[in-house]
Amino acid sequence: MKALIYAGSEFLTSDAIADALLEYGAALAEGRTGATVEIPVVDAAGTVTTAVFLVGPASQIVARQVDTHLAEPDRLEVVERLEALTRRLHPTARADTETPPDMDWSWES
């Protein structure tokens, strides 16, 4: 589990969510824009709740590994959403490496 240190407070969340949030924040900063993101966090009693983070160019978020007996709030859909938002800010082209089965490369007709 990781602790996100933000605005003087610590928020416990899963490693994957913390990493995805930091990547999204970096992508937003590159574009000089910001966004709010709601993620699941674990309170001191072990209850999963949510916290809303403002991320962007001025965000100062630190993540550190913590040892705890509390269960991580693994939410694959949150990680997937953050990764999708990050990809939108970093579009990439993909080259197919396989020839389509119906492609005729003979050039002779």
C-alpha cells in the first residue's frame, strides 16, 4: 500500500491507484491543465472511503510505500480510468506488425 502525501495530509491507497494518479498528474502538468480525481482511500480504521484530489501543474503529491495490516482498496476500474485519462493526454500511434490475411502484396494483376 502507498501513502499519498497531499496538502499536509496522508491518504492510504493501493500501489496501482497511487502510481496511476501520479502518472495522470504528470501528464496534466505537461499540458498545463488540471483536473479533479476521486479515488478510494483507506482511513485509520480500515474503512474504504473516497478522497478528491486536484491534480495538475501545481500539484505536489508524494507517494511512499507503507507497511500496514489494512487491506488495499484494489479497484481495477479506477486504475483503468486514470490510465485512460493519461493516454488521452499522450496519444500514440500503433503500427500493426502482422499482415492482414486478405492483403495481396503481389502487385501483379
